[in-house]
Amino acid sequence: IGAFEQALEILDLPHEIVFACDNGGILLEDIAKKEELEKIEQTTDPKEKLNIVKNIYLKHKRKTNFVKQSYLANYDLPVENFYHDVRFLGSHINKEIDIFVGGSPCQSFSVAGARGGFEDTRGTLFFDVAEIIKKHKPKAIFLENVKGLRSHDKGKTLETILNVLRNDLGYFVPEPQIINAKNFGVPQNRERIYIVGFRQDLNISSFEY
């Protein structure tokens, strides 16, 4: 947990963690009452909506979010800046973000046209990740996923992700690469696909993994 943060610390690079988000495998739809979900749906104010979600997670005691527990124990982040559901997060972050680090599960997109654009990802967690990038325009993005993303839905999923990042959000994104953590000092055979991107106004046109 927090591999990117550990890398920054090992390299002794000054940094501030603005926020972190993970539901720890506890889905909102599994713990919220029907009337609570209806209230979330009916609420139009993003901040109020986020607070409703946060309170639902805070009062839930049947299962521990070990991701949150471990993250807060190891990294300098106020507990109020750890969120549980990325779907309600974007409008609440009020600080500038230099690097956005994240990942989303493999979910097929309902691609309406041949291009596969931003709106085609609506309803997936990648859409919510893209919304944060769109709103806050970080200088760099660093996304990790399982290596099966390359072949998921016959390659259409990755193709759509790259198209959104490159053409809709305006990032220079070199071809993703599958890297095994065991080749970089980690005692684990862990192959993951990595996608990096740089805001186009930075004029970065090449990158080596």
C-alpha cells in the first residue's frame, strides 16, 4: 500500500499527500440503507453528498477498512483527507495536484461511436478517475492496473482509456508498459501495466519506463 509514496520517500523528494481514497473492499451499496442511497441520489450539492457517504462509512462497524488503517499508519495524511468512494470525490479536493496516482478495475465501456471518448466511459470507475484529472489538471498522471487490461474486451478498454487521456484530457501518454515489480527490488512476482501521462503544455514528448 502506497508504493508511489514509498518511492518518493526513498528518493528523498519533498512532497505532500493531498488525499487518498480506497473503500477497502467495502461497497457503499452493500452497507447503506435504501433510504440513505435514495438521499445520496436526491442530493444535488456535491459536498453534502460526499459527507453523507463519509458518514455511512464511519458508522459501518461490521468490516474494517484495512487499506485505510494501514495507509494512515504509514503516511502523513489527516484522517479527514482519506476518502472511501471515488465517485463522490472530485469536487471536494481544493488543493493543486502535481501528480495523480491511481487505478481502476477493468470495466467494459459502452462505446457509442468508433472513437470511444470521455462520455463513453460514464458509469465506470475510470470515468470518475478521468473526472478528477479533468477538473484538477495535474502535471503528471501515473495509473496502474492488472496486466490483463491490455487484452480486456479485445483491447477496446485500454484503447478507450488511452484515447480519453490523450485526446479528451490533453496528455502526452506513451505506450503503456507491463513491468514486474520483482525486477525492481520488490520480493514479489507482481506484473502490472503502467500508464503515465504528462500535461501537454509541459512540452514533454518522450519518456522511458
